[in-house]
Amino acid sequence: MTDQTPDQTVADQHQPLIPNRTVWIDHFGDLDVIALSERPVPQAVDDEVLVRVAAASINPVDWKTAAGEYPPKGADQLPFALGRDLTGRIEALGTRAHNMLSVGDRVMAFIGQDRGAQADYVVVKAVELVATPEQIDGATAAALPLAAMTAWQGLFDHGRLEAGQRVLIHGAAGGVGHLAVQFAVWKGATVFATAGERDLDYVRSLGVERAIDYKNDRFEDHATDLDLVYDTQGGETQARSFTVLKKGGTMVSTLDPDEAKGRELGIRTPPRWHAEPNGAQLAEVAELVAAGTVKVTVDRTFAFDQVREAYAYTRDEHPRGKVVLTMQSD
């Protein structure tokens, strides 16, 4: 399903003729807007590195962006490439990058919104990149960065979670949720978690105090007097979640939090936020994964030329953990 792009500039045409398949959209819409397009291989400058990508993950933000449902990426920025996290090997170094890593090193990264990670070659900035520990395989390394930073920053930077506190995590079997549960358990919190019936045993295996069937049970009956709710659902679920927080507790949401309700109830509601690349935090998480303290669940992998099928599966099938695209061997 590769789409050749005839509108390359003269400068682009002088780039090396190296295939660089890129997940590309030129307008918003359903999944049929997603195509593999041959793009020029980007060049690493200054402290950047060029990574030959082995695998990249698909996150909900990707299909929401393609549909025009992610506000930071508007129509004025079209066309653009998709994807935010990847793993691969360093192909080339910018002029100021030589003291960090070497060509051929395995790395992983959560990259900024100005580039797309779902490509054969991607430029990665120094602050985004970490070396991949040898204990971590390619699919795991690709699945980890964005979801890990969303969970980590939500719990610790915005939620200020501490040992001994009580936390409820919604969507605990999802890509962000299953990592948030494990981070909270590692921190020493008492963790309550919601999930679908088929995922309850899986969520229990992550170390929660109580796994709650969100369809057939009321989390309000089991999780009370909480210090923190980590909300990935919004709507009615978020509204009900305010009732289980103690006064002075915190509602952290990956969606828009109801700040007015928070003020009314004496609940802290950090404004809506987006996870940011942070190499130091990602390196700390990678150490936890390498040690076996945190486990990353990869629900399914797809070949790169199955990108639309992979997006459909991620959007429609409620995968456990993450979905990964594989470009080449690691």
C-alpha cells in the first residue's frame, strides 16, 4: 500500500535513494487516510541522531490524530507523519552527538510531535533518546516509551503519588493502564483498578489490591477514601470517580478534568496535560523493565505494510497492553 509522492522538492530528489517508508496523512478522516509514503531520509544535525527504526508502537493518540481529534495537531500542519515512540539502531550522528552513543547502538525514544516515529528512518533528539538495555527485546522497547511516560508523569509529576497512598487506576489492562498499575505498586501505593471481565485475572497478576469489573460492578463499592484517581476514560467514569476521593485528593486525567467540580469538592485537578519526552525518566523506567520489576505486555505485532490493519485493531479491539509495528529485524 506504498504511496509514492510526486511533489518532492529538488532538494529532496538529491537525497540518497534509500527507501524510507513513512506512515503519512495529508488530510483527516477514517483509517483509509493512512498510507505508507516514500519520504526523503532525514538528516541528523547538531546533537541529533538518525535511527534506523526496527519497530514502533501504535497509541490511541495516533488514530485520534488521523481522525482530526487531537487538538495539538491541526489542519494547518497537514500533511504530517504519525507515531510517537520507536526502537532501532543509530545509523548516523550529528556533529555534536559523538560523545553520547555510537553508530549501531540500540536505542529507544518517545519523540516530539514535529516528527513521526512510524517510519524506516527517524531523527531523534538527544533529550528523547536512551540506550536500550540488552535484556529488553525490540517489541518491548517499541511498546514502552509513550505509554510509560504518560503513566509515569501522570502518577508522579501531576498526581504526586507517594508510598502508602491509595490510588484508583481506570483502564488498567490498556497500554498506559497496565504500566500505571505497576509503577504505583512499585512506589508502594495501594492500588485499585478497573478493567473488563476478561482482563481481571491479568490485572490481579500486576499486584493490585482489587481488580474491579467496570461493566458488572461499581468501583465506588470497593475503592474509597482515595488519595488519587488516574482517569483515562472521562465522562461518567470521571464524574463518579470524584465521589471516591477524599478531600484534598487528586484527580489526574488524560482527558479534560472537571475543574469546577474539583473546586466544589476540594479535589485537586491538574489541567489537561500531554506527556512529554524525557530521557531521564525513560531511562529509569527501562531499568525497571530490564530488572523484571515492570513487565510490558505486547498484545500483537503487525508487519509495517499491515499498518491500516494494525490501526483498526488498536482502535476497535481494546487490546491488552500495546500493539507494535515491525519494520525490520532489531
